[in-house]
Amino acid sequence: MPKEDHVALNIRVSGIVQGVGFRPFIHRLASRYRLAGYVRNMGGSEVEIRVEGNNSSISSFLKALLDEKPPPARLEEVLIEFTQPDNIEGFSILPSAKEAELYSMIPPDFSICDHCLAEIYDSNDRHYRYAFNSCAWCGPRFSMMRDVPYDREKTSMIEFKLCEDCEREYKDRENLRRFHAQGISCPNCGPKLWMEGSDGEKVESEDPVRDAARLLDEGKILAIRGLGGYHIACLATDDDVVRKLRERKRRPSKPFALMALNVEVAERYAVVSEMARNLLTSPERPIVLMPSKEGISELVAPGLDLIGIMLPYTALHHMLLSEVRDKILIMTSGNEHNKPMCTSVECARERLSPIVDYFLHHNREIVNRVDDSVVRLTGSRVTMLRRGRGYAPMWIRLPSTLSKPVIAFGAELQNAGAVAFKDKAVLTQFIGDTDELENLEFLDRMLKFFSNVYRIEPSEAIIVADMHKGYSSRRLAESWALAHGSSFIEVQHHHAHICSVMVEERVDPSRRVLGIAVDGLGMGDDGTLWGGEVMIASFSDYERVGHLRPQPMPGGDRATIYPVRMLIGILSTFMSDDEILDLLRRRDLLKGLPKGEREARISLAQARGSCPMISSLGRVLDAISSLLGICLERTYEGEPAMKLEAAARGSLLRMEPPEIRGSVIDTSEFIERLLGAEGRKEDLAYTSIYLLGYSLGELVSRYLNRSDYDSVFVSGGAAVNSILIKGIEDSLKEFKVKVKLNSMVPAGDGGIALGQVASMLWRDLDEIAN
């Protein structure tokens, strides 16, 4: 007969609880408190626990479960059910089960912990100089996962059978970091490094990391297979080396990411604030954009005042950085021009051989490509530019529950997709530009992967896509809906932007908010292109209550590449052809058009004839950037506006903000006044950005006078511009409202999928069915 105080609990725990040493942790706790039962992984990435024992021991167990969990673990739900004791003996870790009652997060990749780092530099440790050292608290997870639950046989580590030493650690319940840790290995049984020349010939090396560092110091360019893909590495302080990389990679001016050995090295080359330091050293280890100092080649980030630095997040990276002379390297994505980052040895050989001199390969398969995450500070707030390693695929909680699962396909450039169920949205890692076929296929593969993991049947889900019918991602969404007979809903681009911030701020779905969406372009529901919008929105609907003046966009997409075309379109609204051509000649702007004056005349004819109309803030900033001679050609997404912000290190001129006519901000009138303004280029750049932000705030303020709005929600690619946000905030000071920005997802199109998911909250079910 069981004792009177003998009780039993069934416990389900969700969150980040697989792949973080959680089952061994539970085993140790149960042993400490002499409890019987078991623990096992379940098919929804959750963990099931059964414990039996006296009341006092179980109470202590539950408290320790919450207080002492492994560092990377994250508990979202702990469901406890009292049940009848079975009088079982002992406590065991059972094989994983396929059933799923709760769902948990797939663990992201974790940066190397201090314990593993110490081991690789300890000559007496058997992990000494082991490039793949990891434990239950750190190392790859998502990048090597094929399926859930997180067990070794469902990862690329299945190829590496544990040696006797690793097997002993794996079975040792007293080994805090390696007991039942699925990804562990050592130099005897784990992945191996080797070097090749760009011709494919193997380079004999007893220590590939040291030899790679020597070659880098000699000015060579290397492709290095890392955690989520290949990097291309070279010296960051040598103009000739950086110039050679730019020529080979056909990347004329897009900034390169850097990797520094530690914060002290980063501080030699960048202004590292306390907030930036915390980001650099966080477990996520993102690339952090910071003001640059001297010492780094100006060719690393030409025309920009910020450089992106990350710290090493694997043993391989840390050893490499400790060996090179500068303790800092360019560490940029290993991809061919306009192609996704290589993950396989075969891809690297085929595509990177013309770019690099040598390869540093390893033989652990990268199952899921994961790019480095990128963050910056917008004023004093952290904003995300790219969500990848360290953050993806952690889910984001919705402020309400969805009526049906959702599969969202995002936008087009710098894209990410999402799946969502109940009150959770799971964004894919950064996908890239889906007008590139391989990235589109990657989006398709990752949405299938997440739909499978979270048991989402596409035929029972709502398929959501952008309103723009020309987007490849939308066409993919339509093909899914057709193949599965799914409901298909299109969501307006800028409404999705605002919804993404509303999710982060957990806005009640019954509320309406004031929002500003500022970006390059998105299809409006009137058939024109939008990008500078003021909206009153709920999750399920919106009203466009203000916007920038629609401007001619001569040549359509060509005007996004050559911003002088956009400038011509705006000038055509208040100047004659001869006046415009004279201005272009005097300011030497015809060189910004491949066909010179002939193209300018064609652009004028298009502007006065038939061409797309666009209300985009991004395109206005592009036009101003070209007008001031700062950037005449876009070679990467956002370049003209980014360089305008970088140049804007002057002071505010005595200019009035753009005039607001009705509900429209007149950007033509503003640029006409800007032409006659006197001041340094730096002052004009600062003034332009600030006053455009200020005018958006003024337009919003009209609705604050007659409502109880306490916040303004700002999103879109331009919402990371510190000067623009300052202008908006300054114009709203007297109203004491808060300006809310994205921080968990990119403000740009990488966050659109979250907004698309959120727009299904409280959506009329009859509308969805139809």
C-alpha cells in the first residue's frame, strides 16, 4: 500500500526544453530528491515528466525545476496534473515519443559557452583545440536538425559514433554538461577539418586552423565552413585585400561583416556602448552595427559611418581569431553574387572557387542554412535588421488565439516566412530575396519543415501572402493554396508592417491604433505603390488616413537602382524639362544614369506620361541622396537612404517641414525648397530626414487631438533610421505618446510574415471561408 503522503505528478513542459540538457537536469533533480518516475522528449518538442514521491520532496523538486534550469532553457508552459501513484522504482530517461500534446520551440543555435571555451585552450583537456567542442548548454541545434524530437539520430551528428570517452560522459549522470547531451563529440569521434586550395587540391596540414590563420595574415582569402553556412574571411585592415575581395565577389559597396576576438578588440575599431556590449556578448552573438573608428579599411563599409561586428560563437571561430595578427577579420556570407549562402562542400567548390584562395572545410552536414543575425541601435533602442542565428526559430507569442493555423509567405526582398497556430507564430530564419529561385525554393522547404514539425496540415490552414501580384513569394503561396485546397488571403503590405509591431507590444485585438509605415514600396489597395503611410489599424482591418504625395517613378524598378530617375520624377511635378536638365548638368548628376542625358530625357517623358506612382518615403530619401550627390546608384537594398543617414552628421537648418495639404505630405514642395537651401551637404542630409519624420508626426498628431491613443506604432524598412524616428518623436512631444518600434523581428520585410499572421487575428471566419 502506498504511504499517505506518497503522490504522483504528470508534468508537461514546453518552451526551449529539447537540446539544452533538460532531461539530464530533470534526472539529476529526481535523483537528488529520491523521486521515482521518468522523463522523455515528446513529438511537439516538449518534455514529459512523471514523478512519484512524498509531498515535501516533490515540492522541492518543482521549486528547483524553475530555479535551477539549464542556462539556455526557457520554460513557457508547465502543466501539472495529479495522478495515482504506480509505485514504480527508480528514475529513468525514456526513449523519445512521437505523440504531441503541447508544442515547444525548436532550439536555436547557441554560441559556445565559457566552459567549452576554457576546454579548447587547456592543453590537459581532451577537447584541447577541438573546433567542434560543445555541450548541453551550447553549440549547434537548429542548423543540424532534420526533425523533432531533438535526438542525436535526428541530427547530422548521427554520422559520428561516440567514442568510449564521450560515451562514458554521455552516461554519467554526475556530468552536468554532457550527460545525455545529444550533440557532443571530441577529436577522436567528431567532425574533422581539412584544407583545400581553390583548385580542389587537398592541402596537407597538422593544424588546419593555425595554417588558415597564417594564410589570412599573408593576405589570402578563405572560405570557412561554419555553423550555418560558409563565411568568406580575409584581413579587414588591408585595402588591397578588401579591394580584391570586392572585385572577386562583384560586390562594389555593400558592407562586409566583421568578427572580432572579443569586446576589447571591437573597441579598437568601433564605439561600443554599454547596450552594444551586452548585445555582442549575449548568447545570440548577433552582428551589431556601431559607429566606426579608424583602423578598419574604408572599403569594408564605404560611405557608411557604422560597421557591423560580431564575436566568435564557435570554437573554430574563436581559435582562428586568436591566431590572426589583427584579432579581427572580415567574416561575410559565403555566397556567389545574388545567390544564397553555400552550406555544402560541393556548393562551396563550385561557386566560391573563383572568389577564394583556400577552403577550410569540415564534414558535419549543415541541414538548415542559418545566416548571422544583424541588429543596430535606433536612438537608444535595439532594432533588428536580419533575424537568423541565435534567434530563429524561437516563436513569438500572439496577443490572442488564431481560429485556424496560418502559413504566411512574407514579402519579396530580405524575406522570411512563418507558420502559426493557437497563440504562437514561428518565423523561419532569414531567407533572402525570393526573386532568386534558390531562395524561393528555400522558403518553400522551410515552410514545409515547420508545417511538419508543428503538425500543421496546409489544407486546414489559411495561406497568407502579400497583395503584390508580381511577388514570387505570392505565386508560391497561390500554388500551395491550389495544391491543398486551402483558404487564400492577401494582406496589404503596410498594414502587415504595423501589425508586426502591434504583436510585439501585445496589443489587444479589439483595439485600434495609430500607425506609420515607411519603406521602399508595397502595393496599395488602390493599385498604386505605397511606402509613406499613416493608418488607423486593428489587426483585422485598417484605414489609410494620410500619406506622402504620390510621385512619378520613371522606369519603375529601374528608378530604384538609379535614384536620379526618382529625382527626375519628383522634379517633373514643379519644373520644366529644360530646368531639370540644367539642374542635372550643373550638379553633375547625369553620371548617375547609364545613358546620361538621353536617359534623363526618356525619364522625363515617362514621368509626364505613363509610369507608376509611388508615395514611398524610401524613394524620396533615395531622390534626396542623389540630389546631394551622396549615392547615384543602388548596388544593394537600401543603399541610397543608408548613405544619406550616414552623411547626415550635421545640424538642423532653419527650414520648415514639408507642407501638409489635407492628409497628404507634399514632398514636391519640400524638395523645391530644399533646392534653394544653403548649407553643407551634411546639414542638408540631416535636415531632410529629420523634417520628413517631423511631418509624419504632425500628420499623426491630428488624430491624437480627438482620441485616447497613447502610442504610435512605426514600422517598415526606414523605421530603423535614428534621425527619422527622432523627428517623429519630437513632433509628438506635447502629446506624451510613446513611439513603438519593432525589436523582435526586422522592421523591414523580414517582419512582414509576422504581420500577415497577426492580421488573421479576429478576422471574420466567413470572409476566410470565402
